[in-house]
Amino acid sequence: MKRALAAVLIATAFAAPVWAQHTMVLDVRWASVAPDGMTGQPVLKISLSPDGAKAFGEFTVEHVGEAIDVLVDGDVVTSPRLNTPIHSDWVIITGPFSGTELETMADAINRGRSAVTLRGEKTKSAD
């Protein structure tokens, strides 16, 4: 009986989905702060390279329906839910940030001191 139970547990462990984080560092050209066109509130605008925009689009296709984390310098700055894929060479970050906080983030990104990273949860079957 114990051997049968152990065999079932082992088989279940190998067939169950495994949660893994999927991360991607964005290839950023530059970042700036500008007023949001609708609210007038300051937002962080991040311009992506052509390769970065392509990779960003692929990442968003893989994570539609999920919340992803956007990290600047290792800190989560926003965790939007992706309702549709995003095919753009811009990433716009909004939130409860002061203009000074956003300027500090933009400056760090532009000086190469801060990376902009995307992080999503991904399931995959264990082999």
C-alpha cells in the first residue's frame, strides 16, 4: 500500500504544472517624464529599441490575462493586468508617483544605472 501511494505521489508530482517566473530585461533607448494626455498627471515614458519592442510584444502575447510586474532597478513600480498583447515601442508607467520620483527613475535609466525588467508567472509541464 505504501509503495502504491508513493508511486501515485511521484507520478502526480511529475505531471503537475510547475510555476516559474518569466523575466525579461527591456532594451531601452531612453526614458523621460511627460504629462499624461488624458489626466495631465506625470508619467514615465520608456522608449524601446526595435529589438526591445519586438521582445516586449512577444512577452505580452505570452502573458495575456495575467498580471505582470514592471521593475525599475529591482523594485516593482506597477503590476498591470494584460488584457491584450501590446505591440509598441513605448512603455508608459503611471501610478501614485511624484514628478520628482519619476524624474529620478528616468535619470537612472538614462544613465544605465537602472534596468527595466518585466516579470510574469508562467506555467509549464514538467518533463
